[in-house]
Amino acid sequence: MAWDNPTKVLSFPAAGDLSSFQFYAVALTTAGKVTTISTTATKPLGVLQDAPSAADEMCAVAVEGVSKMLVYGGTVAVNDALGIDTSGRGAPTTTDNQWVIGDALEAITDAGTNVIIPVMLSGVHRY
């Protein structure tokens, strides 16, 4: 499926080696650097588009539009609100007050797998 939607991508320095986190949700540190997410209470900035391998290397973060995103499997329906799990992966949520990064544009039915799907980044907000 083709997505004809411009994506807004911003550049930030990496806080460390993020080479294993392409298409994961990331957050911004108080020093203005991109880092991984390890708690569902962390506000996501967007989705990492590349794989910087060292601290202070510039990285691209999609903050709006359609982006690929690593989503923990299970059952994900089209239009499910996606929060972030403790590994920085997208995960469907209906939990009050949890951060939502966007909405799934494809369904997943293979339980327990990591799948990269397109996600409509809708501006981070609370469920």
C-alpha cells in the first residue's frame, strides 16, 4: 500500500548508540538528545528513522505524518491508538492517561512478534 503523505522529520543528536533502535519510538533528554524509551510513562518525541551508532551523531526523528514503526504483535487493528511499551515499541492502548504516538494503519494478527507497520503519527497526546 502506498502512502502519499509528507512526513515531518527533525534532526537531533543521539544520546548514545541507537543503531539497534531504527523505527522504535524515542524520547528527548533534558540535554536535547534523542534516547530510547524504557517506561510507558515517558513522553515519546517520535519514531527514529535511522540508526546512529555513537553519542552526538545526528539522527532523524519522524514527528508527524506516516512512518514505519516497530510494533509488538498480538492483535493490532487498523486505527488502534498506539502507546509505547517498556521497550520503546508501539503497543495498542486504551489506558487512560497513557501517551499515544499515533494510530496503526495496518492490522497485525500474529501474536507475540515484532512487526514493522506504517503508523499515522498524530502528534503525541494522552489517551
